[in-house]
Amino acid sequence: MAKNLTHRQREFLNHFLDLYQEMEEPIHYTVLADRLGLGKVTAYEMLRLLEERGLVQSEYFLPDQERGPGRSSVLFRPTAAASRLLHELNGGSSEDEDWEVVKERILQQLHAGEAAGYEDLLADLLARIPEQGSPLLYLTEMITATFLALEGLKNSAEAGGLAGRLRCIGLPGEIGLSALAGVSAALSMMERVNRRVSSFLLTQSGKYQTMLSQVDEEKRRRLGDFAREVAKIVSG
């Protein structure tokens, strides 16, 4: 079972997750070996063991400029189960429980800000998002920040069009959560947008896509429901 990890395996997985979040891309085992001061064979065998446990998945990469047999590299990325497992093993509550708390807190803050504005909530999210390690919580906070950035341009026809489409996230035949990454680029080109906010969202777009790839369909459905609820509150 995945939970039957030794202390050494747990520490290795923890370091692997930290490095993956830092690099925001699949990792070659030699990079991990160098970072941890381990032998390359040891790092490779440990990753394969974790792959057997369903905590890591491998993929083969062939650089565009290289051709021919034997030139592909094996890279590794964590599965969605890896972060969840470590959180539980370290005595934390489950990600689902944490998400319910965070979701309700955000919705309460949004309702409270309908009259006074959302500046404080947006500033809090921008400070907290880069440190967020849970894919589900990270995506929840990024979705909220994106809608709040659009809310500041609610009188703009262009921003209104974006917000209108995003209210349909996850509905049959409509756009998916991945579209939010493109909103960052669109915001950066609008004249009236807060440049600090748009720049922040743009720099996070790669991590957003990475985190989105780590959540299953059921979580995507919940995030879609949450996005539509946020849009409804913010748009009044």
C-alpha cells in the first residue's frame, strides 16, 4: 500500500515534490540526485519504486533537435496522490476537508466585499498563492484572484465578455478551467488593468496548468462549480 512508506522514502518524496514545484516541469533523476547528494542509480531506483506505489509517473522526452534511437530521456512527475498522501502522513487534515474550509471562507469574504470592495481579499490572495502547495487549494485561490482582477474592469466591454464566458466554465459544451490561464495574457494587454495583478497572474499561468493536470475530473467539476459561484457573486 502507498502509505507503507519508510521514513527515507517519505523524505525522498517530500524533496521531490519541493523540487517539482520549484521547477514546474518533469524532473530527470540525475537532477534530483545532484540536489539531494545521492547516487544517480539510487535516485532512479527510488523514483521507480514510488512509481510502483502510484505516487510518481514517468514519461519519455525526445528533444526536437535530436533524432535516432536511444536518445530519449526519462523524466518524472508526482501524481495527485503524492501531495495528498504526504499531507495525511504528516498529520494534516485531508485536502478535501481543507478545501471546504477555504472555499467557504472565500465565499464569505466575497459576500462581505460586495459593498466595500475586494481589494483586501485580492491582496491576501496574491501574497498567499505562491506558497500554496495543494493543487486543489492553489487552483481555488487562482480562480478567485482571476475573477477579482476582472471585477476591477467590470465597466470594460472586453473584460465583461471574458467574465461572461468564464461564468460558463465546466458547463456542457463550454470552456474548461484551462481557459483561465489564457485570461492572464488577455488581462496583460488591457489598458486599464492593474499591472501588478496582471503580471502576477501571468507569471503563475504555467504553475496553474501544472496544478490543473494534477487534479482528477471530480475535483475539476467542483472547481467549475466554485468558479461559477464566484462569478455570480462578483458580477452581482
